[in-house]
Amino acid sequence: ALARGRPHHAYLFDGPEGIGKATCARALFLALNCEAPAAPGDACGACPSCLKALSGNHPDFIRFDMTLAGLADQAEALLRRLAFSPHEGRAQLVVFDPADQFSAPTAATAANRLLKTLEEPVANTYFVLVCTSAQGLLVTLRSRTQRLRFGPLHDDIVAAELMRRGHDEATAARVARLS
């Protein structure tokens, strides 16, 4: 989607804890905003936009606070912010992590306030909902996102990558089994 220049406006990253969903959300943001990509959908990691994002200081990478207390008010504040174009980059990305919090009874108001914007965001605004169980989310939230399931890599893939990075075969195989 990035290589074609047509990323979806809202993704649901679903999978076990610690699998790399939030890291993938950051990589998506880098790819959307990189000033010098080697290829469409890539990020150089060295331009000012990438460096800001990698250091956690890019104003267009928005981590939504999923603390249940005051969630509806936070949703309203986010909607006011998203009425404007990205501050510095070409795109702004909002990450809801853990989006599983939207399944709490006290979070329904916040989730409902976000539905219209999640369905029809301002241009160059993207969303990623990070969760461990998509089934627990409201159907109305799931239906507005493109779901990407995350799972563990096979040991052979991990070992091959470790060997590519210079580790010997025995060490790579042992570390892959542990990972």
C-alpha cells in the first residue's frame, strides 16, 4: 500500500504482547514522512523527519493516552487537534495502544466520539489501533480499520536474519529458539 502511495487510513494491529505492533506503527509513520526514502514505502532513518520520529520528538506522531479516567475528554481534545493538517510532516499518525481499553464499559463514549473521524479522517491523517485481541473491540471500531494480524516468526526466519547480521549458525539457531 505504501509503495503504491495508497495506505489505508486506519489499521488494526492485532497480536500477542511484545510482538512488535507498536514498532511497526512507528515504522509506518517513518515511511509516511521520510524526506529521502530509497524506495516508496521505505524510510531512510537519517533525514530530519526520521531522526525526530526515532527520538520520539516528532509532533505528528501522536500516542493517544489510553488511561480510562477522562478518556472521553481526551478523545474530544484529539478531535480538535486532528481538525488541522500535520504540524511538520506530510502525515500525522495516531496510535491507540492498547486499543483493548476501548472494550471497557467506561470507554464506549470515547470510542463512539472517535468513530466519524476514524472513518473519514482529515487528509494525511492515519490511525493505528494496537491490541492483543481484536475480538474484544467494538464491531464499529473493527469495521473502520484494516486488520493486520501479527504472530511470531518461524525459528528458521529468525535464525537466517541473525546469520545475515553476522552471527554463527549455532548461536543463531539457539537464539531463534529462545525468541
